[in-house]
Amino acid sequence: QVQLKESGGGLVQAGGSLRLSCAASGSIGSINDMGWYRQLPGKQRELVATITRYDSTRYADFVKGRFTISRGNARNTVYLQMNSLKPEDTAVYYCNAGFTTTDFYLKDAWGQGTQVTVTS
């Protein structure tokens, strides 16, 4: 019964910043990769950024130079620092984690999503 919970979303003006946080809890043996995805209004969910257990990162082209993904000291946490936000960044942002359960199964989990709204 692993749960991921996002926080930090909200409403900001264009050019502003937000920092999203995600924490995983439950019967987790170890977390492998974590990432952030987003779903724009009327669009399919898309990858924003991912980070591996050894801190290798990958970003979608549309956020390079503006967003930074990082792992917390507690390795069940992940952050997304979003700078220079644009109205087209408005979306629901979802946290994702790939992990090994305490009984040694590979699984993934999703958070419930947090709304980010950027005004022009």
C-alpha cells in the first residue's frame, strides 16, 4: 500500500517560480527512479523530468533550463523546482516512483496530482 503525495502547486504569475515536493510512504523496500509528469488541459500525460537512484537526470525539451529535479536526503522524496513559469505550463503535475516492495516485487506508483496554474 504505497502512496505518493505531492504538494507545492498553486497559482503564480508568468515568470514566477514554484517548488513541487513528493514523498513516498508505505511498504517500500527501495526506490529506484522517481519523476514528474504533467497533463495539460485536454492533452495526454507527458514526461517532465526523471531522476535515477544515482541522481542521473532527464528532462523534456520544453522545460530544459527552467526546471530542476532533485532527490531529497530522504531518498523517498523528490522535488521539482520550476522557474520562469509560462502560461503553457498550466497543468496537473503528477509524481511517479519505481520501487521494489518489501517482498521484492518491482512496481510503480503515482501521486494524485497537484494543480499548477500560471497566469499571463
